[in-house]
Amino acid sequence: MARILVVNSNTTEGVTRRIAAVAAAAAPAGTQVETVTAPFGLPLIVSRADWLVAGPATLAALQAARGRFDAAVVACFGDPGVEAAKELFEVPVIGISEAAFHAAALLGRRFGIVSFTAALRPMFEDCLERSGLASRCAGFRMGPAFAGDPSRVAEERRELLRELVRRSVEEDGAESVILAGGPLAGVAAALQPESPVPLVDGTVAGVRLAAALAGMAPSRRTPRPRALTGYAPGLEALYASLTPSPGNARP
């Protein structure tokens, strides 16, 4: 039985509960899913600065559960800490951004990205560029600034999201559309009956891809153990316990 860890990189428990429900429903039969909240950080990730803070928090959450999962999903669009986790952990770690981009590219030649606030766009663009799929993106449709409860944004902006999906399809020519953001888990399924194109939920895509990858050994590029100071004890222990891959071992 594959064990999947899902990490909410923000600190809002209501968002974690939303992600957990969607992740559990998306998991293939026989898959065990555990969803956790970042141990420190911000209630919502909406900027590059927030993304940088969320990286260590995500790594700390992964380290705290080490040994309890066969693959992990970082359920924060922008994938904070994912590149580091791919180096530092011995199991596959994927982000919901990369999972959504690849799923959407398989479901349509051009995909749109819809989210609740345009503040997220620079971070999303960075992540899209790293994925190598920027040329497949039909464009972004995003709402105004948001300062409310992150666990309620999916309900409060449901009508706006519906309209943004429509515009992505009709005006941008998107053949699939991503509903981007951990707090929007479940929205794609709710809006799908009204959409003429596939709607992609990053949490769903992430969990299903993680289940497929569980048991596949990732390419290890781990550096040698080093003394990390000034961070959470779990992160310091993570760096101290590293086992170098052959290419990075000391002579």
C-alpha cells in the first residue's frame, strides 16, 4: 500500500482540511494519505517573499514525517521547497504546480491558469518557466487582491472563478484550465459540469501522480552532511543526517 504525505505549506488549518478531503478522495484504492500543515510560516502564500519563507516550513513538515511516506505532495501552488526536497529526501516529492501543468498539457494543447488573486502571478510564472511548459500556457486569468480567510476563498470567489474559467476558454483559447492554489482544492470538480474543457485540480493531479511514482527511487543529488544553524531543530537534524550520493561524496 502506497503512503502519500500531502503538505499544506501555509499555516491555515481550514485550508489543510480542504486539501485533506480532496486528496483522500483522489487517492487510488489502497493508497494511504496523510495531510499535514506547515509547522510555521504564513496563513497564505501570495508573493515571492512568502514563497521563500514557505520553503523551510515545507522541508520541516517533510522531515517531521520522514519514514511515514513513500511519496510526497507539496500542496501549495508555486511548489515552495520542492526543488530542495527532491535533493534531500529519498522518495519522490512533487508540487501541485508541476503536477497540474503536466496534467493540463496532456489534456489540451494549450492550458489556462485561473486563480483567486493576481498577486500570485509572478510566483506562478516562475514555476511555469521551471516546468518547461510556458509555451503551452494560453494565459492567466486572476482576481483582485484578497485579504480574507484563506479557508473561505473558494466559496467567496466561486462566481469570479467561474467567470475567469469562461474567459480563459472563450477568449484565450484554453483547451484545459488549471484552478491554481491549495485553497482552491475541490473547485475544479464543482465547476467541471459547466465547463466545455477539462478543469485541473493541482491537489488531485499531485496525489495521483505521487501514487504512480511511489516506489520509484528518485535521482539523489544529496550534498554531504553539514552543520545547519539557526533553523528549526528538524531542519538541522535533516542536514546532519544526509548521506552523500556517489557523485557528491568527499574524496
